[in-house]
Amino acid sequence: QVHLMESGGGLVQPGGSLRLSCAASGSIASIDTMGWYRQMPGKERELVAFITSGSNTTYVDAVKGRFTISRDNAKNALYLQMNNLKPEDTAIYYCHSFETGGFGSWGQGTQVTVSS
């Protein structure tokens, strides 16, 4: 079983930056692709970006050029650098891991609020 814990959320003004972190523990060796999702008020949870075990990255169009996903396998950590934040980026951000055997795990989420 994999346990994920996010940190780094908060309140930021439009145009500002935040860096989210996700610490993984437990069955680390089973983790393959990792990703960030977000859930905006009143909406379904949606994919933001993911990164494979080989560090190939994919982003949704809404965040391309502004967000950067990265991972440090030595530290069992996943990151999301978010620049030029917009009010529509306000959401709860969740870390997710895809694991061997078809399993997946979620973190508890971290709130990001973009407001002046």
C-alpha cells in the first residue's frame, strides 16, 4: 500500500507562484506513473499533469506553459511548480500514484486559492 501526503497549498494572488509537494511512503517500489489532479468547487476531479517512471510528462491544455511536474525518486517525492496562477486554478489539488497490479492511491489533498 502507498501513502501519499501533499503540502504547499495556500492563498496566492493572481500571477503568483506556488510549489506543491507530495511525499510517498509505503510500497514505493510498486509506483509507476504519478500525477496531480484538482477538484474545483462544484466540479468533478480532473487531471492536471502526470509523469511516468521515465520522467515523460503530460499536461492538460489549461496549465501548459505555466505548471511543471517533476519527481525525485531518491526522495520519493512528486512536485508541481505552478507559475502565473489564475483565479480559475483555485481548487483542491490531489497527488495520485499508479501502481503495479492496477492499483492506485490518493493523497488527502491541499487547497490552492488564487485571489486578490
